[in-house]
Amino acid sequence: MSRSPHDALFKNTFSDPRHAEGALRSVLPEGLSRRFAWDTLERVPGSFVDAKLKDRHTDLLFRVERVEQVTAAPGAREAPGSALVYLLFEHQSTPHSLMPFRLVAYSVRIWEEWLKEHADARRLPAIVPVVLHHGAGGWTGARTLEDLYDLDAEALEAAGPHVLRMRFLLDDLGMETDEALRERAMTALGRLVMYCLRHAREPTELVAGLREWGALVEEVMAAPDGAAALRTVLRYVLMVHPEEPEIVLEQLDAAMGDEKVKEA
């Protein structure tokens, strides 16, 4: 099955830890983010998505070292170790209704693969699940595993810690503004890709809005392999836009400047 244009843009960009770092740090709680040594971030090969869901989900798994933390007990220290951050991209308009369950299932697969290489382990690496969503109207599905249980509130409270609980982190691009995306502490390419994903369902506005992103496009071009990166973005715009490529290229020329489009 060929990859969707959203899938391809996401994976081509955020497979690179340089771009993934900003995407993850923008959504992780600050208290957790500062516990990670981000210069150690590396991608773990493989995918854990069900084959039948590959048309709507793309995933990337990263490993990052934890920063040593002095504990409350005098002289005690916590061994640094590492954690796993799991980034799942939902690239359909309608949120997956069982997303918390899917993330639990994928997490179990990740641990099973990890245990194949650490057969004597007595503890598991923490997995922090993050969902990136760009559908129109924002995320409307469940955010927690508890939301999926067939229990009333009173029964769920009585169950307490005896039922599995999980809440994933959500980066809902549909609820962001262009200004907020432009201000994110990310690489220029990461911010440009986030903008394109946010407006993928409204390609005419996507192209027109690029007029305001000229300085960012310049940053992308100035980076190593910048022209190739911008070509990937422009190819994505051509794929999601309903107009003929020649017409879209004319619109891109008007929005970005003929020279930028030619350089890419």
C-alpha cells in the first residue's frame, strides 16, 4: 500500500531527531521534558501499527536518556537510564474512537520487542505516548483508557487503581493558530511542516498563507539539505491540492516568490 502524502511528509520530516525534538518538547510536560537529555534522542527502527490501520496511522519511536536526578534522601541518586517516547500521527479527519486502547496495544508490542534484547530485565522503560492530529474540528475522541470502560463514574472510582489507566499527550494542530505554530521552539522545517499539516484540508488557504511564512522558508533553505527539504514540502502541497500542478505552481510562485520555488 502506498503511503498517503500526510504520512510521507510526517515521516520524512520527523524521523530526523533534530526535527522530532521540537515536536515532542512542544507537547511534553515541562517537568518531564527537562528530565530528558535531548541531545541523546535517537529513533528506534520499526513500526507497531496494525497493518489495517496504516492508512490512518503512522508511528515513530524514540529513545532518550534521562538526566540524573538527586533524590530527597541524602546522598541518594537516581540512575539515569532511558525512556521511550512514542509519537503516533493520526492523519484522518475523524479521530480513531479506540485510540487509548490502540496505544496500550502498541506499547505492549514495544515492550515485547525491548524484552527480546533485555531478557534478564526486571524493570521496563517508561513509554510516553504522544498523538499528533491534524483533522478539522479538533480531536473529539477519547483521551483516556478510562473513557472506554463500560463502567459508570461511581464504579470506576470504586475500582481505583485496580483497572488499567492511561492518558496520552495530544498535539491537536486543528486547535492551534498559525501564529502559535510559527512561535514554537522547533526547527524551521518542523514549523513549516506543522503549518502544512494544519492546513492540509484547506489547500487554497495553505498556499495563500505561505506569504506570511517567507522568513521561515528562507530559514529552511539556509539549513543543510534545505532545498531538498523544501522540495518535499512543495511536493506535498502539490499532492493535497485539487488544482492542476501548473496552476498550483503559479500560486506558489505568487505566494513564496518565483526564485524560492525554482531553487527548490
